[in-house]
Amino acid sequence: MANTRFSTVQSNAMGPIFQGGVVTPVLINGNVAYTNKPALEQDAAFPMANILNPDRYLLWKTSNTPPSGADALKLDIDLGADRTIKIISFHGIRCQPVPEGLFPRPFTVHAAYRTAGQTYDGTATFTNFASAATASFGGYRDAMIEGAGETFRYLRIMFSDAATAPFALGRLFVSIVPEVDPGVIGSPGSTHEIVNPALVTENMAMGPVVTIIGETHDEFQLLLEAVSTATLAQLDFLRRARQSFVYYRHTGTVHECIVSGMRAISTQTFGPPPLYSVRLNLLSLA
């Protein structure tokens, strides 16, 4: 299962822990310490500063009439020092469907940056991350942009939206190269189940009546064979995690997940050297 990759909080430059050290990113919007900074765009109950918090359910929400159009809304963040970043992912997007019945509203986001040596100036030229690649929220709560590994301090996220309607975002993951990559060849693969929690009953004509009782989410089962001791140690880092991590799929989609039931199974199959069979069940967060 090549291209099955994961990142944990240890590789998130948004903190609070990054590569073994404490980091404290700063929101630039509205901050008087920065030159030509963009204005705050927020609902008073869900301020822009919430995006610095690693809890995807502590939302940043725009005002009821956010700027619309290409790159009209800017979110600028100071990472504190130059960081080498490969993937920027966006988690917990929530927005009003436009038109009715369409989830989510079609809008895109891309990123740009300035290095520490360039210093920050909100009206200066920013370099496009990943050659101006965009992330589109095409039916998931999460999306990502993957670059080749680019070094910068000042991050700008630009939202392009044709609708003047509010949206909310839960979390940013600004990641180095994912630190867990099983790279196992010959595994049977994975299963992906899309779950729509619903109560199905019958009406008087014996027709089905569907009542939605929760949010759609994804469940994954990864079956990894011939896993080495070193790779097992990487997977154990996920299996022992008491918090969420990011799962990058081979399809180019991304999901913030936990280990389902907080349990995982491994079986030693051969040795020496020992090889293992690992079953990892993941549950995406809504």
C-alpha cells in the first residue's frame, strides 16, 4: 500500500508541538505588529484566532457577508521561523449549501508564502505554494494541497468564493513530509466505507422513510502484510495515539482520523527477522 501516509501533531507547524519543540504561530490579520496586514474577517462568537487552536470543533467562522471573488479573503499566519512544508491541509470545513442540496458550496483555496529573510509585508509579492495548486472542497470536510517541500515563515491562505455567504473552518495542518509511511508492497489493500447515519422506517404504504440522525463520515480498514519491525514501530505511534492524526490517501484526498474504538491488532507471522500482519481501522472525524 504505497502512498498510504500519515502525519501526527508532531509534524504540524501550527503547533503546539513541532518536531519535538513548542511552537506558537501568530495570526497576522488585524495585528498591529505587521505591515499592511489584512483585516480580520470573523463572526464575533467564532473569531479568526480559533484557527490557531488544534481542535477542529473550535471553529473560525466568517461574518455573514465575507468578501467574495478570486482570492478575496486572506488568512495570514506567522509560523515563527522558516519551516520546510510539504502539505497544507484544511479540516472541518462547514458552509451553507448553494444551491440548495449541494454539499459543499463550490469554492477553492490556495496558498502562498514569504520567507523570514523577505520579512512580512501584506502588499508585497508572495510566492505561490505548490505552483498555485488549489484545494477544492468537493464533498468532504477536509482537503489538501501538496507541494515538493518549500521553506517559508509567513503563510497566506486565499479563499475564492463566488457566493457572499459565511463558512467556517476548524483546523489547519501545515505539515513536513509525513513521518509515517508504511510503504508495504504485497498487502491486500484497504476498504473504504462511507457511512450515512440514518434511521430507516416504513410508512403506512410500506415505503421506506429515511431520517438522517448524524453526519456522513468515512471508515477505513487498512490491511498491511509483511510489515517490518521498524514499520510496526511507526504504526504503533498511530495505534497508541490518544488524539487525531491526518491520513493522506493514494487518491489525493485527506481525512483527519482516530483509530476506531482506540484499538488495533498486529500478528507476528514470520521470523527471524520478524514480520507482522497489521489491521488498522480508522474513523474520520465529521
